Amino acid sequence: MSKPSQHLVTDYAQDLRLFPTTGSKIGIGLAALVYVVAPFVLSEFQLSVLILAGITAVGAIGLNLLTGITGQVSLGHAFFVATGAYTASYLGHVQGWPLWIYAPAAMVIGGALGAAIGPFALRLRGNYLAVVTLGLVFIGEHIWKNWDSVTGGNAGGKLDDAPMAIGPVDFADLSIAGQNYTKNTGLFWLVWFVVAVVALLVKNIIRSRPGRALQAVRDRDLAAEIIGVSIAKSKVAAFAISSAIAGLAGALYPANFGSASP
């Protein structure tokens, strides 16, 4: 094998590693330390800002999978985030379902809607696709305002008392080894744990064969199809997964907001 070929193989193997450099490993360790220590040194307001940042980060990771990795433009991701928030409001507040049920339900509903929108991406691209996805926001706003029985109409759906517990661990009223923690502390740990899990999930998707297919669609879709990549399946899957993650971000809204309004 020639030296250029060896170099390409080495670079490819490096890209497939989860944490390819020593710096990235150190960064992960420091992030874990901040994750544990931050609630003890930050104010309640600062924690609330970081909770919101974490919720936004979850949605952004999903959007990056669609736009950054697959190359599909979307200006309507707020629609899927809102879908997750209203799902959490209805199933959590109205029906009293626990977090471990209504959060996955928000992902399923968001993913299903994303899969329904995905086929439009097969014939549209660029500005045309952007306009279609942007239209979702206006359609969603009309639905949220008029489906009173589920969304609460203009007043919005309540989220403040949606259960935030997973089994015996209630993140809204966290107690560990007899030590009680504030609501913002528990929700900070919950939200940023979800950020880490979602980031790890998406990173592994990108490293997988389907992930490399998504990148091929982004770079040269016709060439990707020639070598056997299904353009239709890749684009629809990207929309579905990205929208499911956005739905999860919306389901975390109870962590920082008292209601979900249009």
C-alpha cells in the first residue's frame, strides 16, 4: 500500500473513533466535572439559563443531523419542538403520565411527522425546501391556537406540574443520600444528561454505515445513488430522526417553562 493510501486509511480510522484525540478525551472529562460541580457554585438563575441552553442544544443536535450531516435545509424545526412540548403538556399535565412515557411519546409523534414531511425533500431542495419547512411553523401555529382540547388554545398548555420523575427519582424534587436539592439542580442534571445521550447517539449514527450514507447524500447525491445509497430512505430517515430529537427537546420544556403557548 502506498503512503498516500496509508494516510487515507489512517484518517478514516481516526474519524470512526468516538473520541479520536487526547484533547477530546480531556474535554469530556472536564465537561463531566462541570456537570457534577456546576449546581453547587451557580445561582438558581444561572442554572435556569443552562437548563434552557440544554433544551436548545438537544434540538440543535437533531437539526445538525438533518442540515449539517445530510444537507437538507429546514426552517421549520420549531414545529417539531412545539409538537413535543404540547405532547408533554397533554400527556404529562392532563393525563398525568410519567416522564419516561410522555417523553418517548413526544419522540414518536415528532418522528412520525418528520417521516411524513420527509418525502417532500425528495423533489425539493434549497430555497424551495426551506419554504415548505417554514410553512410548517404557520400550520402548527394555526393548529395550536384552535385545538383547544389538547393545546389549550391561545392560553397554551400547562407544563408546571407535568411529572419529572423516572421511577423513584423525581428530578423536580431530588433527594440523594438524605440531601435535598433544588428543582433547578435536579433538572440541570436531567437535561444535560439527555444532551450527552443524544450527542453520543448522533455521533454513533454518523460513524455507522447509514451515517456515512447521509454524508454521501449531502456531498454528491447522484454519485451516492450510483454506488447503491438509497436517496429516498436516507432523506426520510434523516427527517424522521431529526424530528424525533426535536420532539424530545420539546418534551423537556417542563424543565424551564410553566406553559407552552403558540
